Amino acid sequence: MSAQVAIVAGAGGALGHATAVTLTASGLTVVAVDRNERGLRNLPGSVRPEVADTTDPAAAKSLIDRIAGEVGPPDVLVNTIGAFRPGDALTTTPDTLRLMIDVNLGPALWLSQAVAPHMRQQGSGAIVHVAARPGIEPSGGMAAYSASKAALVHLTRILDIELRPHGIRVNAVAPQLLDTPANRATFPAEVMAHAVAPEAIAGVIAFLVSDAAAPVSGAILPAYGA
């Protein structure tokens, strides 16, 4: 990979952690960001931890600018931040909708805004957001979540149109269900049989930010598992 500095947002979660580890093993200098300090403790020693709440636009910009000054301008941004709340459309509350938009869509926009000037100055960069299958294929029982992920899918395509002329590639990966302890405690075994390991999704993300994926931009890559 030609990129040197990679920022992984949501690195306290299972997918963010796996992505930080995978990109570090690929030779990138990784800065791991999460609002939960505890979630950053088990990362490799070479990974720089940063505690920040990137649902706040000002915090996202301040963080990225500081990383650019102290570590180097970001070549890669991976946004794994997300939250899930079930509920059908007729029972979704304003608080649930607001939470889904603020967490599943907001950081993607604020972080992209923050890294874009640095990437434009270099004339290159790679951004990957983590969408989800319900954001591509509507399904019942998760209305606010699905709508927020659908908005993220559309934002990814808009960012691709706006940033590709500046040498910045923007893609998304869309898992269906991750094999995590929290999900194993929530879903029945027959459902979890189709779950995908976070490390497998991290490998897909590593490909999307690599030089091998140079022709790929504006893609929403399904990663649904078996």
C-alpha cells in the first residue's frame, strides 16, 4: 500500500478493532479513534489511540487536523461507527430516528469533510464507510436503522462524485451480520450461522484502501456471508 497514515473511526468496536489490526499489519500507520477509551486498550502498541466523539462536527475536524499535524496528513479514512435499534416504521420514535441519523450518518459526513482538504492537497486518498444490507435492501422491523444506512449509502455515492476528481476514492462495504459476542448473545444460532467474522470484513476494507483497488470508487460492496 502506498498510503502511510490511516484513521480508523469506531476502533473500539469489533470491526473497527479488526480493521485497525489488519491495516497495521499491512504497513500503515494507524490512528484508532473511539469515544470509549476502554475499547482502545487492546490494540497493538504501534496503533495510536485517540478518544473523541465524532458525532460532533467540530470535534471531528479538530481531531483530524491535530492528527494531520502530529502524525501526518491522512491517506486513508475508515469509518466503522454505527448503532442499531430495532423497531418498525409505525412505532419508531423521534429519539430513535435522531440517534440512528446522528450515529450512522453524521460521523461519515463530518469525518469525510475533515479529511478531504488534507487528501485534496495531496491529490489522493481512500475513504471507506461501513454500510449494511438493510441500507441496500429494505426489510421490516428496523425502519430507522435501515433509513440511516440507506442515507449512508447515498452519501457514499455523492462523496464519490464530488471527491473522485480530486484523486480521492470513496467506497462502502455492506455486511449483513457480524460474528461478535454481542450478536451471539442477541440472535439465535441459526441466524448466527450466516454471520461473518469482523476480520473477514476488515480484509475487504484493507483491499478497498489499497493500490490494488485503485480503479474502484463509488462502490457499495456487499459482504453478506454464506
